[in-house]
Amino acid sequence: MAEKLIRVFEDAVTAGHCKECRAALEFYPTLNGHVMPMNAGSVPRKSIRDEASGRVIVFMSSDESHFATCPQAEAFRRRR
Ligand SMILES: [Zn+2]
């Protein structure tokens, strides 16, 4: 799968673990109020300052999203 960039806020990141596989994660707040679990140590591809809010937005690789790498990812995915 080609790398896509996910925009998240850099502040308010919380550490935790995947409930399914116990991997270490960092939970980033997304721009629309959800939470994106990234693998711990994921490196932002770039960052910008949001002029409206003054918050820093970072662009994370979708390849480092835990949704993409969790061995139990089926538990996250809605069946079609
Ligand atoms: Zn997992």
C-alpha cells in the first residue's frame, strides 16, 4: 500500500498499548476529534503550524499507523 500522510495534532499525545497485541503505541488526536494510534517511535514526515488554532499539526505515515501494522488488525476493521 502506498504511503499516505495522516494529519494529527502534535500536542496531547498519550502513550499506551494496543488492547489486541500489547504493542507500545502513541495516541495522536486527529483534526476531526478522533484518536489515531501510531506505533511508538513513529517519526513525523513534516509539520506545520495551524494559523487558526496555533497548534502544531504533524504529518504521520499511514504505514506507521497501528491500524496498518497490528497483527490483530481485523479486530479494528469493519467487515464489509
Ligand atoms: Zn495491535
